[in-house]
Amino acid sequence: MKCRRCKELAQIALPSHHTAFCRDCFERYFIRQIETGIRRQKMFTHEDRILCALSGGKDSLALMWVLSHLGYDVTGLHVDLGIEGSSPMARGQVEAFCQDHDLKLVVVETAPKGLGIPEVYKALKRPICPVCGKIKRYYFNKTALEGGYTALTTGHNLDDEVARLFANTLRWDQSYLSDQGPALPAEAGFAAKVKPLYRVTEFETAAFCFLKKIPHVKAPCPYSKGASFTSHKALWATLEEKSPGSKIAFYDGFLERGRPAFAALEPGHGTKLSPCRTCGYPTSVEWCGVCRLKRQVAGLPPEAAEAEE
Amino acid sequence: MITVRIEPDNEVKTLEKINTTQQLLTRLNLLSTQALIIRGEELLTPDRRIGQGDELVVRKVVSLG
Ligand code: SF4
Ligand SMILES: [Zn+2]
Ligand SMILES: [Zn+2]
């Protein structure tokens, strides 16, 4: 196979785009896909202060690399979940990456706040990933809010987005289908939430990290057996192999035609948010989900009970 | 005969009668966009010839959590 642009020997075949690229032309393609996403979805500009969530995996590190390469004002954020073995490895990878590339980094540790994932798991005895996701989102939003960042980026790629959209379509989850997407505007004190990798696949981010020699975590989290969407991803891989281009067509079609149709059915954003009484985080009830979770993990009664006394 | 190390499990296999990257993917039950096939510093597209003495890394790309 030859590179479509320069006719050198290709290293990456991209059947979805009916093309193949050599190392240099692939890098150029990959960065352009991300620029296109940022521009089309009006994600942010060079005036914004961007906080980039870094897990230590290939997607978030590739994203951070590209954003800094494009000259954006970007700071990394790593949430250390306190998982033995896997968290020190992830954190080490993120710290080394930011040091090597001279990038700003904020690290938040959940264990000293009573929210190390092993403790939470022990206390709740139910699937941990949704709870872990909630804790991470909380610290992403809180750090963005307190640090005055105007945009929060995560490394979700096209495969993640398609799998999530597919799951929500199977349930016809009207509220999800009416307002989700790769760019959610700043709202109720939250920074804008954006996913600049939504046009590239996980195969492409893995190839990018390999070719740019970006070391990243490969071992899965020990709790990842509960990770959502793995079977949907396998289904979509088969579909994509049979009919290349299906993923991006499904996702772009949703953004162009599906979402507006569902949005028309939804009676606006009803819930009013006000600051959590303990931590100030925007919430629709008196105490935010993470403050309530903290007490549950610590074996304390809910705040409300105490306040009534 | 070729030797492959499969990531992230770090399982090592030696395989016979494999002449192309596509044949390797098929043998491992993988689609072409589910893994990087790495030889030294380069990535191999499915049409590339592989064989005798090659040492490859098969890096599965699906992200979990
Ligand atoms: S796999 Fe689950 S527990 Fe592990 S980091 Fe991801 S969401 Fe958290
Ligand atoms: Zn080229
Ligand atoms: Zn709170």
C-alpha cells in the first residue's frame, strides 16, 4: 500500500476514508481531523483557558499533544483514583509526559478526600465504574470552575462516542438524544465540555501515539470488567469492517438530524441548579452527589438527617 | 515462523505459515482496526509481507474505561 499523498510506503490503512498514509502524512491527517472538529463544533479558541483531563491512556495524551502543538493555552488534569498498582502507573505516565513536553499539570488525589476507588468499592458493593465516572467528572468540573478554565476537554474518541450513542439509541433515551454531543456549552457555572477527538478512532489515536513515541498506559484498570460498551464496540468494529465509514456517518447524522429532532421534543432544561451546601458544586438538590457519596463511604448518615436534628 | 507479543496481555506466541499481516490478524481473530501490528519502528498495513524470524508486537487498541 502506498501513501495517498506522497506515494511512499504506507504505515496506516484507513478503510473508513478509503485511504492510507505514511508516518508524516498520517500525522498531518490526524491533526487536521482534530482541527476540523474544533472548528465545526466551535469548541474553543486561542483565547480560551483549556483544562485537558489526562488518564494516562493513549487518547488523552494524544489530545494534549495536539492541543499544545496547535498553540492552545492548555493545562493537564490528572485525577489519581488511589487504585493500587494501576493509579501510580497512570499518574507516572502523565507526569513524565507533561515534564518531557514542558506542559502544565494539576493532580487531584481522591483517596485523601475519602474517595479512593477501592474504599468506595468496598463501601458500596455495586458496579464501580458509574460511580468512578461521577467522581472523575466532579473533580474535572470543580477544578475547571475553581481554576477559571473556560473549556474542559476529554479524550473521548469516535468509538467511545458511537458506542455511547448506540447504547442510548437502543433505549431511546430521549433526554440523552436531545442534548448530548462533542461540544456542550458552558452552563450554570460549569465550563464548556468538549471532545476534540470525536472524529478519530481509537485505532488512529493508538497509531498516533506509537508514531510520535508517546508512552501511555496499556494495561486495563483492574475494575474495568464493568466498563461499559465493550460489546457494542465489537459490534461496531464488525459493521465498520463490512461497510467502512458507518461510524462517522452514524455519528454525524445524529448531530445533523437526530439531535435536533429529539431536542424539539424536549421541554427545555427544567432543572435549576444551585450550589451544594457543603462544597459549592452546582447541583439540583441541596447536597451534591459526591458530598453524599463521601458520607456514605465514611459510614455517616446523610447530610439531610443531620441538618434536621 | 514468527513470534508475536500480544498487548496488553503480554502473551507471547510463535506462529507458522503466516505470510501477510492480514493472515496474522485473521489467525488472531482480529479486524484490521482492532490492533496495531508493529515491527520495530514501523506499523504494518494488512497487505505487508511478514515471515521467517519476524518479531512483532500486536497492540490491541480498544480502550477500557
Ligand atoms: S475502569 Fe471503571 S473503575 Fe477503572 S478507572 Fe475506569 S471507570 Fe474507574
Ligand atoms: Zn505520505
Ligand atoms: Zn458537594
